[in-house]
Amino acid sequence: MTKQLDLTDIQGNVLRSYGRASFPLARYVFVNIRDGARGREFIGKVASRVTTAVSWGEGPDPVQKPMHTLNVAFTYAGLKALELPRASLIGFPMEFVMGMRPRADILGDDRRSAPEFWDPIWRNSRHRDRDKDVHAWLAINAQNPAALHDGYTQLLQLVHESGGGVQVLTGHRGSGGRENLAYQEVHVLLEDGKLSRKEHFGYTDGIGDPVFEGMPCKPERVVGRGKQMEDGNWAPLATGEFILGHRDEAQEYPVAPSPQLLARNGTFMVYRKLHENVGSFNRLLEEEGAKYPGGKELLAAKFIGRWRDNGAPIVSAPDADSKAAWDDRFSRASPLDRDRMLSGFTFDDDMHGAKCPFSSHLRRINPRASLEFTKGAFDTPGALANRRRVLRRGLPYGEVGDPSRDDGEHGIIIMMLNASISRQFEFVQQQWINYGNDFHAANDKEIILGNHGDDDAPSRAVLQVDPDSDEAPYILRKIPRLVETRGGDYFFVPSLTALRMIAQGIVDPT
């Protein structure tokens, strides 16, 4: 029997990537709750406007697609400020209680990624002054600038009506050296004057998000996005890998606070502002691309595991000739077949990493079944990866003024949703991005996101070749830090039921 989720109880950003649903603009607003009672009243008004995961434009009584959306999440400090019972608060996982800043060492946020270099709003939060703590994230995604303005104005009105019980926090960096902006603005990038799915390094982004039981999507989308089975077919991942109150891949319920209604249909969100060092990326690519067999664009594809122009997986198109053939098929394919071409692949015929390197972004973030080095070792070939998947949300921010420089204010806001921050996001960040042991790659870091930059132990990455060939592996040396953390925190994304309970002050763990 197909699992059914209550889409009216789940926040829309959990199941839907707004950027791909024609909401190319967004503002993320962060607030501090100064008074518990007024804060709960504010949350009650927000809850009545929150966008749910219900499908738009389907069924006998279709729900109209909104011009802008509204979603909300809380830090642990925010839940305390809203005066949740202690018996509920102590049920939250320790990593959520601590927040991102104290776990910088675990995440590899050192040198220029260290908290002392973060945007002021994140440097001040959870530090000295409780009035500067980030308590809640409120996101407005919009179809056009006018709708974004309307949604933001309505939110500010709700803040104003709180009578000082809720305050918008400033401290976001913007272009021109500004450091005191009242919101984080993000937007889809333009390419040749048209909306694109690119980020500032030029890669097509947002491909292959996980599919799990109960998601309102076409069954065919599970190919490449779910879990690989022994018979070669694909099945949806367990709901509990992403949403609390449901069983996960271990047939267990994720750790969650009580009462059950507070946790069920909620999830945890990792919010990270990542600055992209475009100048360093371009220099690395130009210098190494001039020497690399196959040229610059093939090397760029090796960095990520996909070609930059259209996201073609390099495991399916490992050289220029196969890429040209892939592009020809892609241009003539139906939308469903295009989707399968982008996501429906495995590493079964590339276990040595000759096509998609072990240090590439794609292989580190979702190794699929490639960590099963001994066939039949697990119940499902991808068992080691199935417990580490995350839902990815977010959009780029800023514009690149000079592509030869690293300064400026541009990058990506990435929000990762998972039922266990430690088992999913933190494990991937620590063990797969900043170490390579699980991939038989020693201490080689992931090329794009790795915390490179140690002069005493400069990073390298080995680009493997077919062990039966006469070619020698290509070694990237002295990889600079290409992405720097500029702030973030851990958030709890409640269900609509939980939001109303919080607003009414009726959370009862007994």
C-alpha cells in the first residue's frame, strides 16, 4: 500500500523546491523573540499564513498556486523563548541544542570559514547578548518582485503588531561592504537574460533530490533519486529519513521531542551561507585545465561529477565524444526521459573512479551503491548511503562583479532538511567532504566544498584512471579553499499542528 502523508500538515518547503516551482526570488528574515506571550501570538498569525505541501492546481477543488509563500522554523533558543516546557526541550537532539557555531570544528569551519568571519548576525547569535540571538527563520519565496515586496510587507506588519515582542535582526552582509541588512536576499541567476539553474561557478544545480515514501511526485522520478535494490530497480527511501514521526531505513523512529504531535511531520533544517571564491575557482580551472588531458571543461566536470552546461553526469558521458552523443539524445528526449538521463545512473561500471573521481562533489554527497566494495555485503547495495541523504533547498545570492577576484558578496544559501542532523548532514560534512577514508582516498577532501587552505598540509585530489590503461592518474595539488562558510544555524521546522500548539501554549509532554 502506498504511504499517504498529510500534506496539509507539512510545511511546503519540506517537500517542494520553490526555485524549481517558478519562485525565483526569496528573502530570509530572522527574528528575536523578546516576549514569550507576544511571540506566541505572532507565531499564531504566521501559522495561519504558512504555505503547506498541498499540491497546487489538482483535484476537483484545486488549490491555487500562491504568488508568494511563507514558511517558518526555530532554533533551540527560539523554542526556549517561546516557553516550551522543559520536558519537551530536553527531548531535542544535542546537536540541535548546541547549534552550528559550537560545532564548527566538527564541520571543518576553520580559517576563513571560522565563526569570527561570519556575517554579523551569526557572529552575534548565541554569543553574548540574548537580544541578538536568532530565534526564528521566516522565508518568503515569490514569483516576481512585486509579490516578494507584498509578502515582506505583510510579514513586517505582523512583527509590528507584536508590540515589540518580536524584533527583526539585522546583520546580513550585502554588496558594497554593507553589513547591517535586515534580510538575506536570494535569487535564481540569469544566463543570457533568462532564468537558469546555475550557481556562480557555472554549474547546473539542484539535480537529483531524494524521493521518499509519501512524496507527491510521479513514480518514475524514483529512478536515481531513491535507493537501489538488489534486483536493479529503485524504491523510495523511508519517510523517516527526512520527516519525524515516521519510520526510517532502520525501521526505527528518529529521535524527537515529546509529545508526539510536536515532532510528527516536522524536520530539522541546516541553514548555511556559503561564499564562493570565484577568482580562486577560475584560476585553478584555467591553470590545471591547460595541462589536463581533455581540457578545462572536462576537468570542471571532474570537480563536480557533472558537466557544467546541462548537468550531464560524467559517469554517462566521460569524454567529449560521449558528451556530444549524450547531448544529442538529451535534446530529443521527453521531459521524463531527460529526468532519467540526469539522475538514473549508478557507479556500478566505475568502481575505480576513472569516470567520476572519488573526490568529486557528486560522489561524496551521494555515493549511491559505490561504497559496497564487496557485492552482497548489505541488504541493499546502497545501504551505507541511504542513511546519509538530505533534501537540499535554497538559492544563490549576490552577483559576481569581477570573476578574477574572490571578494564581493556572492555564493549560495543552502538549506538541508533531514531527520537527524548528526547522522545525515554532519556525517557527510565531516566524514565524506573533509575526509576520504570511506572512498579509499585517504585524507583527500571533496574538491569544491572541502576545507582546503592549510599551508602546512596543502590539499590534493587524485583523478583516477582505468587501472587497465597505461595512463597515469592526474593529481591536483595545492587546492585553494573554493567555498567559505559565512554563517548559519540549526532549525526545527514544525508541522502545522505543532505550530498551532506552540502558538496556543498547549505543548504538553505528559
